[in-house]
Amino acid sequence: MSNRTFTMIKPDAVRAGNIGNILQMINAAGFKIIAMKYTKLSTEKAGQFYEVHKERPFYGELTEFMSSGPIVAAILEKDNAVADFRKLIGATNPAQAEEGTIRKKYAASIGENAVHGSDSDENAKIEGDFFFSGLERF
Ligand code: ATP
Ligand code: MG
């Protein structure tokens, strides 16, 4: 079990002015920020990031949305980081997310669901490396 995960605050949550609220919830849940940047994905970069979903019907919509505005990308550290962070963000579809989760509070739909969280230790490493060099981690 690794102690790091990767997250993005997605364009919908940035547009709604919820960067601060979401970072507050992440801090309150005990995650330490190891790396962070405010950036924007091109459609091509978003497509690369979500490559595993290439064959899914929502892939076009997803890459368009993820490149529609700036995001906040971050590497987070905590014991059991991947599983605990998935618990904090809640179900992919906010209608099914538990009370008190980030998606329940701030997500509007299954497509525009406020935050990303890695689904495995392996993907947490791949996704963190996609955005950050070794010199950008503290
Ligand atoms: P993420 O990887 O962003 O943390 P997730 O792991 O909860 O989300 P995935 O199955 O990996 O969910 O889907 C990746 C993203 O694709 C979702 O967060 C959502 O933005 C989008 N997505 C998933 N299912 C649908 C759908 N049925 N319709 C539209 N968009 C979807
Ligand atoms: Mg996922």
C-alpha cells in the first residue's frame, strides 16, 4: 500500500469558485499536499490522461469537458491515500455520493463531477508523473 494519491479539481468546480472549499475539505481530512499546480489541459493531453476510457461512449465528452477550463492538479499524501481519498470524494455519480463527500457537495452530474481521484497506487504514480517532475514535489 502506497501513501500517495493524485487529484484534480475539475473545470466545473474551478468555474464555480470552489477551489478553496475543496482544498479545505482535503486538508481537514488529513491529506498533506506534496505537489500542486493551476494549469489547463489541451484536448489532446486530456485524451492522454483518460486514455483507459478511450473506447467508452463518453470519452469525447469527457476530454472536451476536462480541457474546457483550468484545473488544479495535486499529489496528496496520507496513510491509505488512494482508498481514503476515494471515500472523501464519493461516488462518480453525485446523485449516488454519500452525504458529506466532495462530489455530493460540489458536483452537478456524472460528467461534471468536481474532482478526480486515482483508483489505484499504480495509477496514482502514473498520474502524478504525468503532471509533476521530481523537483516540483515537497
Ligand atoms: P475520476 O477518474 O475522474 O476520478 P471515477 O474514477 O469516479 O472518476 P471513472 O469511471 O474513472 O470514474 O470515469 C472517469 C470520468 O469520466 C468520471 O469522473 C466522469 O467525469 C466521466 N464519466 C464517467 N462515466 C460517465 C458517464 N456515464 N457519462 C459521462 N461522463 C462519465
Ligand atoms: Mg477513474
